[in-house]
Amino acid sequence: MTLAIVMSPIPSAPIALAAGAVYGHYEGTIYVAIGSETGAIIAFLTSRLLGADALKEKVDNHYLQRFLDSQNALMAIVFISRLLPFISFDMISYAAGLTPLKFWRFAIATFAGILPASFVLAHFGSELASNENQRIGLTILLLGLIPALLILGKWFSKRLRT
């Protein structure tokens, strides 16, 4: 899971489903959350060590700088972005490393934000591994409905704007 977060092309959802299938939803959640948190921390620190000065040179706007200096705002952005499935997990970690966000705030916001998705994916993986056909069918249906609802929501949002 840690590699999936640090290395963009590796999808993390199948790994989380597999963790749930192998370890069950409670243990799977713990392993997924720890792996995701570890990967996020590695990406954050890598970005912080390699690129923080580059952002400081680029930011001239006084209002943007005040926003970047707000620890509460940055922490909230990290937390909310972790709850949104269509935002790249690793890109948020790398981007947060470029900001002055304190490490401990990043770690707390990330952990709080990844816990719900970790539980859901591990739970679905656990259900898929169960021998109960009815539960497997319901799980597959729900796994299909969630992305479908997100896509529909985005489509309706675009239609309302035009």
C-alpha cells in the first residue's frame, strides 16, 4: 500500500480490497490505513526536502501567501481532499509538502481523512471474499453504484452550469 501511494501509477483501491479479503474488514482497515499513512508521509517529506524552496520563489501574491501561512486552512484542505475519491492521493501529499503545513498537522489530517475510505474498501474486500452469494452480489452492486453516482453527479453539475 505504501508503494501505491508513493508511486502514482500503482492503484491503491485493489490493494485495499485485497487487504480486506485477506485480513477481514477490521484488520484490513488497520493495514490499509497504516500503509496509506506511511506512503503519504514519505511523499510529503520527499516533496518537503526537494521542493519547498521552489514554491516560496514562485508565490508573490500577498493573499495567496496569507492562505499558505494559515495552518488551519491547509490542514482542512488536506483532510477534505482525502475524503474525495477523484482527487489524486499522492499529488495531495506532494503538494502539501511544498507548503508550510506542519508535519504533525499533515499526518493527523491525512489519517483522519483516509480512515473512512480505508474501512469501506477493506469491508468490501472482506465481503467479496465471503462465501455468501447474496452478500457478494450486494457488494459488487454497491461498488458499481458508488462510481456511477459520482459520475452522474459530475454530469448533472456540468449540465446545471450550462
